[in-house]
Amino acid sequence: MLSAVKMEGHEHSDWSAYYGEPECYTSAGNMTQHTALGMNSMSSYMSMPGMTSTSNMTGSPMNMSYVNTGVNHSMAGMSPGSGAMHGMGAGMACMSATLNPNMSPISSQSPSMNALTSYSNMSVMSPMYGQSNIRSRDPKTYRRSYTHAKPPYSYISLITMALQQSTTKMLTLNELYQWIQDLFPFYRQNQQRWQNSIRHSLSFNDCFLKVPRSPDKPGKGSFWTLHPDSGNMFENGCYLRRQKRFRCEKDVGRETGRKTSEGGPNSSPESCNGNESPHHTLSVKDVKRPVSAPKPRQQVMSPAEHAPTPVPQTHHLPSQHHSVLVHEAHLKPEHHYSFNHPFSINNLMSSEQQQHHHKMDLKTYEQMMQYHGYGSPMTGALSMGSMSTKTGLDVASTPTDTSYYQGVYSRPIMNSS
DNA sequence: ATATGTTTATTCTACA
DNA sequence: TGTAGAATAAACATAT
């Protein structure tokens, strides 16, 4: 529903041009009656008129032949019949699988993609978007224009989606880039511009945390993940503009939103792990940069620098803070479910489905712990990062042309005739 | 050299 | 209209 995805001023011209008159959105807002809020309501689009029926949706994601001549990274990683699909709403599973760049069975639960999918459907398949001036457009130019329209998501929400949908809940910068442009053709242009913005967003916003690579997994850049306390940043349903930026409280008082890293002696991991209370007071930023340093650059802690105790095995230990943080954020089985994010599985799956998901998560978690077999929370966290490659679940390594608009291509634009 | 990451500054926009 | 979130540009540093 469009009350869920408010079309704000950003690039409004783009969207109004492609989607028709504002009243379309207004009518979309009426959809609220169908559902609760947030992404749930967006999910309702899966069964909206204009969508194929559930039974049809269960067919095969492959029917959605995506005729994009661009990237198409194949659906190789996809597992159409994966068990992960079974618990999901059929239509959801289908679309999700179709769009998810990370087509592993596990990640096919992709909550974020459900959101995206829903939006996509809403925009294109829902009859209300086919009304008014769109109908009069030349279908060819309209289609082309549409696919290159700027998505109504802020960079922050795009990053959040990408991170949420990834199996390990953390991605490298390049994987983020890839995810975004795979999904949104719009971002296949002007890369320098938006990628700079992405980098800026990652650094600037407290809701994103940097997780250094383990030494045994060399590569460019760190992993990025969501702050466990970032919670539902888009609970107002607007993916262009949060009502309030997520900031770590400590730093809010100290400075205006600047990320600082690696706290002094006070920055105990526990105080920032997001599990003690919904409103812990220690900034995660302290994990990232020294408070004292006026303007430290590039303060990703080196393992040697920060590991108070020898790092078990070959996994690197960026810092205790980080370790706990990331551990809490990504390895605790319950983490995903305390994460009330609109893209989170919470909002998109039934309790039964969540149970299924939960089991899988536990299993994954256990496997990882078994794999790396040591007690340090850090190690597990890092294994998450490296797991992506170990288990072949690496998002960017198996890019698929899972364009956000994918489904659109294979079917006629609803009501546009 | 290029990618990645940090920071500052400016501008635009939505909203109270 | 003021404020705050977001987009953009750019300078600079560091890592690969």
C-alpha cells in the first residue's frame, strides 16, 4: 500500500511520471483495510487483484522469464524446490525466489525481497497503477522508463534491505553495490554517484556497522551489517525518509551524529550489544573509532591490535566489542526475531513460518559453531562473514539478474491497454 | 591504480 | 518557517 511506501519528494517526478497521478497512491492507501501495517500490508499485494492467483504463483519462479538483456547472472544459485519455500505464502515464495539475488535455499526466505516484491507488484500489477495517464503512454517507452525509474527507497533502506535479505546478514560494499544494481536497473547508471552515496551512508549512519574480515578470508573491504538496535527504522512505512535517524545514544549527546569508533575503557561490549535493553546507552560507534581521537581515519581495528587474548584458530578478532556486537547481531538464534524490522522475517512470515525459519537458523548457527568450534563469540561472528564463501551462500558471488522489475517484463502491464 | 572508507559541506525536501 | 533526514559532491586516507 502506498501508505506503507510513501512517495515523497525525492525523485517524485520520476515516479509520478511513471505511475500516474497522485490519486493512485491515495487509492492505494485504502488498501490499509486489508492488513495491519508496515510490510505486512505490502505483502497483501501479493493477493491483490492483478496478481495471479496463489496457485499460479506456486508454479515456478522460472515462468517469470526476465528478458533483461543486461546483467542476467542466471538463476543458477536458485533452488526452486527448496524446502525453505514450503512454509511461505506461495506467491510470496515464488516472487521472493525470483527476485532474490541470493538464491540459496536458506536465503530464499528473504523478507526484504518480499517487501520489494510487494512493492513491485503494487506498482505495476495493481490495477490502480495502470490508471490515468499511464494508459495513454506508449507501452514501449513506458516500460523502459519504468524500469529505469529511481526506486522509492533511500540508500539507507536499500542497504538495509540488502543486509536483511542476505543469509549472513552482512555484506561487503561490493556485494551491496551488486545487490542494488541487480535489483534496480536504475542503479546501473551513474555508479560513481550513487556508490559514493552508499559509502557515505554506511559510514555516516549509526545503523550500519563495519565488521572486519577475518585474515583467512582476504579480500577487499569489510563486511557491513545492521546495528542490532537499529530495529524497525521504517516503521512509519516510509522507505525514503525515516522519522528519526538511528543513533547511538551516547554519541547523540556527545556529538551530532558523527560516528566514532572504539570507545575508551567504558565501551564494554555488553553495553552495546543490543540485548540488554531496547535502549542501551553505549554507542556502537565507540566500537568503531576512538573517542579521544579528534579525527581518526579508517579505524577498523586490526585483530592484533584489539584482541586481548590470542585469537583461537585462524579467525581474526577485530575487537571484543565488535565480536560481541556482531555475535549478538548475527549468531544468536533469536536475533532475527527480536529484530522488528519491516523487512524482517517477523513482519512477513506467519508464526508457523517463523518456526520453520527459526529451526533453520538454529541449524545454521549450530553448524557454524560446530565448524569453527570454539567458544569466543567473536569467532562465530567472523565465521558468519566467512561462511558466505564457505557455504557458497555468498550473495555477490552468485549474482543473478533478479531485477526488481523482473516480474514486470514477463507479463503485460496490467490495465495499460 | 583502484577500491574502500571517513568526513565535511551543501543542497533539497518533508514535516511539525 | 525551522528542523532534521537524505542526496550529492568532494577531499582525503587507507587497503588491496
